[in-house]
Amino acid sequence: MPTVHTVTGPIDAEELGTTLIHEHLIFRDEAVLAEWPHAGTVKEVEPPVAVDEDGAYRAAVEAAAAVVERGVRTIAEPTAMFGGRDVRFSRRVSEETGLQVVPCTGIYTYDYLPPYFMFRDEDAMADLFVHDIEQGIQGTDIKAAFLKCAADEPGVTPNVEKVHRAVARASVRTGAPIMAHSRPASETGPRQVELFEEEGVDLAKVQIAHTGDTDDLDYIERLLGKGVYIGMDRYGLEIFLPIERRNATVTALLERGYADRMFLSQDFCVTLDWYPPEVGRQLMESGAAKDWSMTLVHDQVIPTLRESGMTDEQLQTMMVENPKRWLAA
Ligand SMILES: [Zn+2]
């Protein structure tokens, strides 16, 4: 049986169990944190509050414990460069709560890259990713289990293309699966898949994250036609698509036989430094995010999908079999 790397060591893929494929224990810019450690990160509660490192840790433990209580055994933690990836932090949370945390390597950027990468090519970037997969992350022996890249509103810019090609080459070299943040409103998905195809990636290893931000079934089926997985992974982020439309889309895709291609998750960030507290509060009050948490899928989504006809087998496929198949590909 293939093994999957977690922050507490490799496990048998059979031990993954119920898995949330896209949840962030922390999300903040590492450069801001290094330069102005006093500035704090913001916890997404109502109202959002600024927290110090210890507060961020306690919040992550609380979120992790809440999903463990609901039977979740594993989260894939796609925090990469520019999200303040911190595998020691994840390991502490995992050890305290028993939640298995699967770490990644990669770069989360919509365009900007540091000068370091201006004079280094895709292969040099891929070398760094391969290092994390084969040697370990941030000086630890914790190995990355998947690769992360992103394309958003600016589209697939030259820098974004460079990251995608580097991620693709690292996947070809190591066999590691890929999670690509996408933006359906900008139709980034097809171009992202095209880049992976050009680089010779096995598309069965590719997950196009945030595909659930649209209910355009033609767009979604165009992606599925390529053989990739899709993330129905932003439950609670009403600003991109309300929960009712997310559920209707998943239900329609289940009826069309796509249970084996979908992941249900929330893309929840336990702490997020993007917004000053007053802006975060306005966003909450405006309904941009509603009941956004690491437990929304279990508390509200699964019961609703069941009422709409989802079978136990389909649920098992999405929450257990797909994560196992994608991560152990
Ligand atoms: Zn995310």
C-alpha cells in the first residue's frame, strides 16, 4: 500500500480516512510577519480579532479538535510560500489534536515573484519543490505530499506560468500530485490544465481547486473531460458562490456520475492576515462569508446533500476514496 507524508511522518494511505482536502491552519504573509512580528494575524471570528502567535496556535488547535470530533481524520494543508507555511506549527497542532495534516510545497502567487526567481528558471524552482518532497521542508524531516500553485484574477501571467511549469516538472520528477488554485470567473482552469498537459503531467494527479466557485456545468464538465479532480472546496465563502448554488452544483454533478472526481472542503483559514479587523467585520456583516469554518461541510452541507439524494457510497467516495487516490497517485 502506498504511503502518504504527513507532518508527523509517513502513513499508510488507508489510514487517511475522512479527509478535508483544503483547509489552512494558518494564513499570513511570512515577510510581513518577519519584518513586523508585532502586527499580529487576524482570527476569523465575529468580530475578527488580532491574535499573537500563541493565539493563532490555540485557534488552530480549536479548529482541528472540532473536525476530529466530527470524524475527520486528515486535512490536506495547502499553505505554500506567501501563505506563511510553517510545518512545525502544523506538527504541534497535529500532535496535540491527533488530526493528521498533509503538507505541501509550492508558491501561492497571483503574479509577483521575488527577484530570487527572476534569474532562475523553472527547473531551478522545481529543484526547490523536489527538495521539499524528497528531503524535507524548512530544515525538518517533514516531507511535502503535494504541490501547490495558483492562478487568479490577473490570469496566467508569465510568472504564474513559470510556477505552473515548475510545479509540473516537480510532479513529473517525483510523482507528487498537484493542487492548482483557480478562478472560474476568469476561466483560468482550462489554461492551467493545458500547461500541465504540455509538461507531461499525469492529469489524474491534478486537482483544480475552487472549481466549486461556479455553477456553470459546461465549464466544469470541460475540465472534468480532461480527467482532473475538482475542488468543491470553498463552502462558506458566499462572496464567490452562495451555499445553495454550491450544493445544487454538487448534486447535479453527482447525478451525472462525477462522485469520483469531487472534493468537499471549505478553504477555511483559521487565521488570516489580509484584512484589518474593521474590514473583516464589514465583510462578515455584508454576508461575504457565512458560517465559514472547518466544520461547515459536516454541520450543514452533508445533511443537505443527503436530502438531495447523495448516497453513503458517494459521500465515502468524495471524503475518503478520492483523497486516498489523489494523494497516493
Ligand atoms: Zn486555500
